[in-house]
Amino acid sequence: MATPLSTVTDGAASQTVRAQLMLRELVLGGDLEPGARIAELTLVEKIGVSRTPIRMALLQLQLEGLLDTLPAGGYTVKAFSEGDVHDAIELRGTLEGLAARMAAERGVGGGLLAEASDCLHRIDVLLAQPELTESSFATYVEQNGRFHETLAEMAASDLVQRQIERACSLPFASPNAFVLQRSTGPRARDVLVIAQDQHRNLLDAIRRREGARAEAIAREHARIAQHNLGEVLQSQHALGRMPGAGLIRRRGRR
């Protein structure tokens, strides 16, 4: 699906990208309150670009699900219930399950299988350490994201790959959304070990052309993110480290 960036010149596009990145930081950083109307002129002054890139960036963030449109025009920052976040993770898991089944049924070239295997080898090296550091978790995030991107590519379907990318852009739905927030605590490493075991079983199912098994493992894998969400929501320390935590309406709170 074409984004608003495809309708502007290269120079304007770079300004729009800048506006989009900075606007997303403002939203996820809590500088713009959920439910509050967004003033374009204020953003023009704060971000330092003209109104056209600001409008294009607002539209892009609305497409990503971070903003709501107002009946009379304009945008507000969207708030998300815990149910919304659970649904977004479920959607991503369902689509990744579809990609895994398609990959297994259609077959995957050696290059993609080798790339996925390399991701898992690098994660194995990290998990072989007796104690993980913040740097270790950051490397895990990089390789975990790379593995999931490779999985989407394995489906050999531009349509499915685009839909997975869209699902992963939903707030808190990406495979790494809650990893760094779980980087402390006695069970932090255990969760990554379980996830890595699922990675290996998923790749094995794809190699063996076992579509139903691959799909089931991919969907089960997303449940780790659901579990991590619950753990993070119970920890004020973890919530404070999570970008966009202020957008989540906790149960029992208005």
C-alpha cells in the first residue's frame, strides 16, 4: 500500500520522514497526551518543518494506528486498552503463522534458511553466557527482529510480508516490543531460552515442509509477547522503561 511519502518530492519526503520520526517520539515519549487535540502550528514550531510535512506525518501515524481523526478535522493521540494491545499481538502472531505455513508448504531457498540459522546461532552465543547484560539483550533484540523479518520473507508473498510489516508497526505489537522491558529479574533469561527453543522448532518445521506444525509454533510463539505484556503491566519499573506506556489504559483506570 502506498504511503503518503509517495506523493511528494524527494526533498519534501525527507522532511516528512523527519517529521514522522520526531512526531512518533513525541507520542511515545508522552509529550502529547492521549485524547488531546494535536495543534499543527505547535508541531511546526517544535519540529522545525512546514505544515505540509507535518500533515503528511500526521496522516502516516494515523495509518499506523497511533492517532485518531476528529469528526471536525484534525487528530488526537490514541489511547489503547490492554485488550487492544493483546489483539494487536494476536494479529501479528496469526499473520506470522500464515507466513510460516506458506513457507513450509512452498519451500524456502537455502539463502533464507542460512540467514535464519545465522540469527539463531548468534542468539545461542548470547544465551550460552551465564549472565546476560543490557548489551546482550540489545543484541538479542537485533537478531530477534532479523529472524522475524526473515520469516516474513520466507512466505514468498509481497502481500503477506506487507501485512506483517503493518501489524508489527501497531503499537506494542512488534516481536521486540517487550523484550528490553523484561531484561531484568530472575526469569528474564528463561523467557529468552523458551523463545529461542520455539525459533528452532519453527525453522525445523519449515525445513521439513510441515505447514500445520510451523503455523502452530509461530502462533504459540506470539504468546510469549502476551506473557511479557502481562509481566510488564505488573511492574512500574518496567512500565517506566517502555516507550508509549502512557498510551495504555490500565484495567480499572479511566
